[in-house]
Amino acid sequence: MLLNRSERNFPRVIIIGAGFGGVELARQLKNKEVEVLLIDRNNYHTFQPLMYQVATGTLASDSISFPLRKMFKNQSNFRFRLAEVLRIDSKNKIVHTSVADYDYDYLVVATGATSNFFGNKQVEKYALPMKNIIEALNIRSYLLQNLEEAVLRKNTSDRERYLNFVVVGGGPTGVELSGAIAEYQQHMLKKDYPELSTYEMKVFLVEGTGKILGALSEKSSRDAERYLDELGVKTILNTVVTDYDGNTVTLSSGEQIPTKTVIWGAGVMGQMPEGISSDIIERGNRIRINEQCQVEGEKDVYAIGDVSAMITAENPRGLPGVAPVAQQQGKYVAKHILNQLNSQETENFKYFDKGSMATVGRNRAVVDMGSLHMKGFLAWMTWMFVHLVSIFGFRNRLVTFVNWSIKFLTKNSGIRLIIHKYNRPESEPVVKKEEVATH
Ligand SMILES: Cc1cc2nc3c(=O)[nH]c(=O)nc-3n(C[C@H](O)[C@H](O)[C@H](O)COP(=O)(O)OP(=O)(O)OC[C@H]3O[C@@H](n4cnc5c(N)ncnc54)[C@H](O)[C@@H]3O)c2cc1C
């Protein structure tokens, strides 16, 4: 049972969202004189940077997810509630959820981001986003379902839309995902589907600006583009998707690609419960915070990570939507709350950028750390090491390491399962049943 405000010994900190920011904050409050209540719609934390490996069958979903109650089993001041937070009432200091209402002394909104389709309803209807485990598993199923469908088609032109895979957005997600799909094509397609030819399958990466991996150095961007090219990915720059009817994707250049699969990694926007004033919502649906991570105009409400926008002269667009920002802000807010309780001042938050990296399949990656640039095998090893040590839980690290080792040795990854068939909203059928091959 959770006690009411008047009955508690310690002030209650409610954290909404068990992502990188929320989890780090809760851990920092261990053994402190506060009661921590973490609320999430899932009972697990997800390591999003490896989600593309779930989508492409290298890792199982439970290798990159960690149960929250297990994560905090040794933290006596910690409580968890599995619930959807519906509304924040900061005047009365109450959080309304799908299971109950909870009062707080300090509130931290760490609800992250969701896919942004920039208002294009058609694209939103048919394209596949990848912002959570369920969506990653949908992609895994759908990629395989389309290969199964392709096998059933008699001639090449009928198979084409099942074998064209379009990834939209040239950030790390799009680059890593298109690289992994192309690797599958090169190493496994022929073994799994002897009826299909490697040359029939095509992977496209569509990016709106003039370069992929826009947040990385010019060198890294060029190297990554070359790696994708070596894997057979067709990168299309300075182009956006204007329409998609479920069968054909239309690009701003006028080009049309017949495809059943468009994976959307082109944009994100903050997601948050109701109750935040629209006056403080910035570009990308993010909550404006001051340099102490406090929500503008609110004293005891903070926002951290992808849902927040800390706009300063140094960073007029806010900080990047990456895990280290969320984690560092989580750590900072823990300190800020404890300082507040002791009537102490806290210096403004400063983001320490440790660098950026992305991998483009086996032996290929790019890493930028300050002025240091790495590529190829060394960068790939660095990428693997950094990700391996960052995953929560010894078991998850071990399973991931074993899976990667098997994949490295055999060029084969095993989790090519359609557990839940993905039923996309259906568009007009382009192949009639009688045209399906019976062999
Ligand atoms: C595919 C992918 C790849 C990425 N790769 C990298 C990478 O390589 N490196 C990197 O640094 N960053 C990467 N990122 C970005 C990084 O994952 C995010 O910046 C980071 O997760 C932000 O952390 P957060 O705590 O703000 O939110 P999140 O980690 O998104 O967590 C938000 C949590 O809030 C919960 N939630 C949201 N709304 C509610 C509600 N109303 N009620 C209850 N619960 C709610 C969600 O269930 C979720 O658990 C990637 C992201 C994606 C999607």
C-alpha cells in the first residue's frame, strides 16, 4: 500500500517513464530520504539502441528488455506501478493514472518520444514505426511475412513489392536497420528462401537532407554511406516521402517504389500525458525546461530526456534526443531534488557529450569522439563493447554476447520467427489469388 502525503515519513518523488532518464534517476535516489514511485505502461525497461537487432532477428526481445521490479529489488525506498499516466494536476500535485491517482511532492516527466509522421496520415497508416519492442517485433514478423508472400508469386514483377524494403530516415536507426536488412539479404536470403534470388531483394534508405548520420562528422557520414553501398543499400539523399498507399511509396523527386514495407525512422516527437500547458510546448512536442531541468513555470515538476527541450543560447534547438542526455539529466535531477530538500543551491545542468557512433553491419561502424574518428573493424569493436556494457543485466549481456558471437562465426542469426503475424491495415490487393504460384 502507498501512504497518503500526511502519513508518509519522506517526500514522494513520482517518476513517469522507465526509460534511460527515469531509471537512472530512480537508481540515484537509492538509500536517500525520499520515497520513489516509478510509473510506466510497461513493466520493463527497453534498451532502444539495439531494437533494430530485434526487428531483424539477431536478438530476442527479452535480451534488450529488463523487468523493472527485478532491477530495483534491492532498493527499499522504491515502488513501481504498471499504469498509463493520463493526466498531471500540478496545482494539486496529483498524477492521474489508469489504475489510481497518486499524490507527489516532486514529479519528473520522463516519458520519452514517439514517432513523428509530420501529419502525413497515409504514411502513418501503412508505414511501420520502431519506437518500442512491440513495433520492433511487428517489423520482424512483417519482413518475414513479405518474404513468404514473395515465394508465392509467380513472376518477378509480382514479387517486386514484397522484396523492396524502404527505410525512411538516415539517422543511426535508419542506417543500422537498412544495413542489417541488407546483411540478411547477402548472407541468409538464399539459404532461407531458395526460391528467391538475392538480386531480386532491394533495400532503400531515404533521407531528407544531403547526408546520412547528420549528427556525426562529415567523415563518418561518408564512410557510413560507402559501407551501405558495399552492402547493396541504395541511399537516396535530399528526398522525402510524400505518399504511401501500402503498395507504392512516392518520393518528393517523383520517383515511385513498389513496396509493401516502409519502415519509418524519420522523426520523433515528445509524448506526454495531459495537463502540461501548451504555452510551454516547443518544436517537436517537447516540454520547455530551464537549465535546472524544471518545467517552465513549475517549481516541483521536472522533465528530462527526449520529452524535454532545454533551449539555451548554446543549444537553440535543445539537446539531442539520445540516451546519454536522458541519463545525465536523470542523475542531475536526483541531485537537484536532494539539494532542494536540504535547502541547497544546484549549479545548472551541463551536458557532457561522450561522442556518437553507428554500425553498418558486420565489421563496419563509425565512431566520433571529440576530434577522434574511427571506422571499420576497430570502430565496430568499440560499438559492440559500448553497447554490451550498457545493456542492463548480466544475463542480457551474456545472451547478447553469445548471439553476436554466433552471428560473427556463422554469418547467420537465428530468431527468424513469425510469432504474432502482423496485420497491417490492408490496402488494395495488387495480386489476385489466382495469380499465386502453386509450386
Ligand atoms: C530505434 C532507436 C534507436 C536508438 N539508438 C540510440 C543510440 O544508438 N544511442 C543513443 O544514445 N540513443 C539512441 N536512441 C535514442 C534513445 O533511446 C532515447 O534518447 C532515450 O531512450 C530517451 O530516454 P527517455 O528516458 O527520455 O525516454 P524513453 O527511453 O523513451 O522512455 C520513456 C518511457 O516512458 C514510458 N511512458 C511514456 N508515456 C507514458 C505514459 N503516459 N504512462 C506511462 N508510461 C509512459 C514508456 O513506456 C517508456 O518506458 C534510439 C532510439 C530508438 C527508438
